[in-house]
Amino acid sequence: MDQIELLNIYEQALKLGKSEWNQKVLRGQSGYLRTLDSMLKQGDVVTEYPLGLVEIPIHKIVGTYTHGRSVSFADNYMPIMDSKSEFALKWMHLYDYHIESGIADPIKVYEYLNRFFVVEGNKRVSVLKFVEGTTINGYVTRLIPKRNPEDKTNTIYYEFMNFYKETQINSIWFSEIGSFTELLEYVKQYKKKVGEEDGIKLFLSNCYRPFRQIYHELGGNQLELTTGDVFLTYLKIYGLPSEISYEKNSSQIKKVINEIKVIDSEASHVETEAIQSVKKKSVLFSLTEFMNLKKVIKIAFVYGKSSTTSGWTYAHELGRLHIENIFKEQIQTQKVENVPEDERAYDTFKALAKEGIDVIFATSPTYLAPALKAAMEFPNIRFFNCAATHSYKSLTLYYGRIHEPRYLLGMIAGAMTQTNILGYVAPYPISEVVSSINAFTLGAQAVNPYVKVKALWTNCWDSPSEGKKVAKKLQEMGADIISNEDLPIPGDITKEYGVYRIEPETGEKTHYAMAIWNWGLFYEQVIQNVLNGTLKTFGVNDVPINFWQGMNNGIVDILYSNRNISVPMKRLIESVKQSIRNNEFNIFEGPIYDQNNVIKAKYEEALDYEDIIHMDWLIRGVEGEIPNIKTLTPTDPFSYRQGLNQSISKNT
């Protein structure tokens, strides 16, 4: 390559460098390449560990070691030195050598928090970044930071080191704690599938690297997520493939990107009021034209258990029977019971879609990932999932503000206790349960400032037998009033449900109250609007809607014993209930402190929807802790709800 050609190449790189430098400076930042020595403070690093010769992803090399080397490059590693300088001549010579023979000499780097800083070989990295190289060999020294459990990035990095120890993979990064542990399980599965010896290499070459390339080609790098975050999300929704290719998987990856774009934009609407049934036609429902031509709408309800064994399923089944009675020949419903509460549920959703079902209600939070997968594959069918989490473009979510009646149950328990110790049987550690514990405690404290709530977990959903075992432990810990599951099935008078007392001598139960679900009211609202062609499952500009209804429209309520609760207490409960219904009283209004006395809501400040549905802390007055969901059995269906859409920082 002659000198004129090389000079032209350098001018292109120089232009990229100056453009990056100017953009940084205009934002008030340093335009030069970042340096490790300016980032580290004394005591940040506890030890150095040599990793030897390592294949380093080029995109993970983000800076140099000392300031003296940094002034020759912009922050994107492109040169900013004049084309007549000695530096430019060396850069051009190295570029020519790479085109002819390929850069093979290893560089020398420090690795800190899964990012690489060059000690020797900066120009080699610059040339490879210019030609969009993928990897380079280098001698790596890892700088291990001081352990800090309070720092999220630090915690993730320590998980990464464990992941790296088993896989030697350094090209993936996450923004959520626990993600490396989850990915390691997928890597182990893949190794068993293809063979232990080459499993990790094939996992990278057949799955992750093709995914990353397709993801970036489709514009995924514009999202405020790491590639690893989205890759793990993809695996949770679609499962672990033997290989990923553009032909087979680009459509799926594009759908995931579109869902995440909606989540990242925070362009969603939470509907807390009843769905209004209007006569005027709207174009906001994707099935409107189709529905108006149909005489009968086909609706399917998917249950994890049967209505004879599960109070949760029974509550939804009452809702199905309710709409059958209301709409009669206008609709045709069916139920599918005992559907596995994991990725296998997708097969059921797919079969229903191909059967010609128009509306599918997935009645448990456990179905989130498979329901989302099916909803993305069958956009002409309306999927609803009973869960309280982010809004999705393809999947409409609905849930009840169950913490509202829980607050009233706490008031009753706080008034009835004689030991000032209440027991709370908590099922699975998800935000809906955490917010219910906190609301219950606030209600109890409102009538009894001396009360303490002891919370123990069954770590399973809708399991009366496990709930009974936990309730017994709580009694042994001194609790005289127990709050257990509120989902009795017909004829089950032996179940320990709601808020109750058990006499230690006789074992006799005295039931005071329970929370109830009225799903039929919600299903009626939905179907009426489907029939009218006016259901707003999407708002303006494709803004998705979540339905999060409460006591104000009867989706959740409280049922208490007339015989076991005094008249003054009934009056108090009814008064507070009416205040909640009229939006005159906010349960989570400050001041509210967590168990560590950290203020979560200041005086007259109220927690909002996002605060409540992502609640991962217990309030002051609760004795107990939230289990780490990542340490529970990986096959537990609720694990599919974790990490589908959350991001903190970008480190692709």
C-alpha cells in the first residue's frame, strides 16, 4: 500500500477521532482516551492476579493505563495527532502491516471490572478498532477491587469472576445482580447438549457471538442495556438453541428489541380505574375489525392448577363463569387446567392460538415469559397475563392492588393480638408479596404501635400444606395471630386462610377476615370492550397499558366475620375502606422507613406504581428477610419473571 493510500486511511481515522473528541468536550467531558490511573484511588484494588495470555474482545478495551499515552487518542481510540507527526507515521505503518500480515503480537493490559486498559499496544488496539476487529491476544493482569456489597457493579463483578473461573468467558457483561449465575446454568446445559470438551467455545461461536452480531445489526446497541442483558432475556423467552443464525432467529431478536424499546422508553400507561365501556368505535384494538365481523368470540383461560385444588384458580374460574353468564351466546369460553408453570406453557398457548382462540387469559404470573413469547409470535391474538410488572408491547398485563385489603387485614390483626406478635406466611419472594407484607404491617401499626410482624416464607405459590407448616413455626415463635393465604377452595373448611387465631391448647381456629379477588368484574370490562371494538390495549403511538385495579372498582376487597369482630372495629374498617376507594387515603404515604431505618417515603410523599411493583425491601417493624430468588430452585416458574427487562448501566 503506497503512502498516499495510507495517508488517506489515517485521515479517515483522524476525522473519527476529532469528531469524538469534539463531542465529548461540548458535553463538558474530557475528549481524551480514558485512563485507569485517573480512575483508581488508593485502596480501591486489594490484589493483582495474572491471567496469562487471554483472547480479549476489542470492544472491551476502553482505555490506556497512564495519562501520557491517552493524549494521542480520542475516547473512541481513534488518533488525534497530526498526520505529519511521528505518531501518525507509526500508526500508518502498523495499519499497512496489519493489512498485509495481520497483527499477531500480544498486547499487555490491566483488566478492571471486566474492562481492559492497555499498558503496551495502544496503536495496535487503535488500528484494530478502526478496521472493526473482534479480538486480540494479550497478557492480562486482573486488578481485583475491594469487596463492597453495597455497590451494585462491585457485586456483579465478583459474580463475573466466579463465572469467568468456570468458563473463561470475558466478552459478556450484565447490569443485574444474579445474571451471571443464571447464564452459567445455560452454559452448563449447552455443554451437556454438545459435549463437555468444546461446549464453551461452541456456546460462544454458535450462540452468543451470532446473537451479538444480529442484535447490533438490528439496532440493539442503541438500547440502554448490555448485550448480555438482552441475550439472557432472549434465552428466558425462547429457550437455549443449538445455534443462532440470522435466517432462523433475527425475527425473534427483533421482537425482543421492540419489546425492550417500549420498556426503556417508559412510554406506558397504568390504568387504575375500571375500563369504561363506550359505544363509539375506536381503532385502538388490533382485532377491532375482525371482532366486529364475528358472531362469537372465543376466549381461553389457562390455569396452573385445577379449581378443585387451588383457590387462586378457583377465583379466576368464578370470573370465567361470570362472563359466560353475562354475555351468554356472544362468547364461547374454555379452560385449560394444570398447565405447567414454566416454559412448557408456551405449547399450550401456541395450540390455542392455532385453534382459533381470539382472547387468551394466562391467569398466573408464572406464565409471563411463555405468554410473552406466544404473544410476539401471534400478534393477531390478544394475550393477557395476570402479573404486575412492566408493560409490554405484545402482552397486556393485569393485576389487583392486593396490598389495599392487606392493610385492612393488618389493622384487624393488630387490634386482635394479645402478644403483640403477628405471623405472616409469605409465599414466593416477588414484589406483590413484599408490598403486601409491608401494607399489612403498616395497618397493624396504625392501630397498635407496639406490634411486630414476623415473616417466614414457603418459597412456593398457592401451597396450603407448606403454609400450614410455616404457620406452626410462627406460632412457636410467639405469634398469636397468623396471616396466611387468602384463597380457600369450595368446601375446604380445614384450611388455614386469611387472618386467624389458633388456640395453642385445643388447636381451634378463629377466623377474622380474608382478602378476596373478584376477577369476574375485570373480565366483564375487557370482554364488553372487545365486543364494542373499543378496548384500549394500546394507547396513542402504541403505548401499552397495564391494568392495576383495586378496591375502588371491586377487583380486590375484604371479607370479615360479623361474629368475631366488634362493632367499633367494623366501623373503623369500613371507614378506612371507603377512604381507600375514594382515593382519599394512600397506604404507602410517608414517613416510611425500611428495616435498616433508611427512609423510603418522606413526610406527605407517596410511593407510586413503579415503587410498589418493584418493592424489594421490608419496612421497619417486620422481623424477617426477603430470600434471594436467585438461590431458589432454577426450575421454579417464578424465576422466569426475573430480569426480563431491567437495566442499570451499559457495558456492552
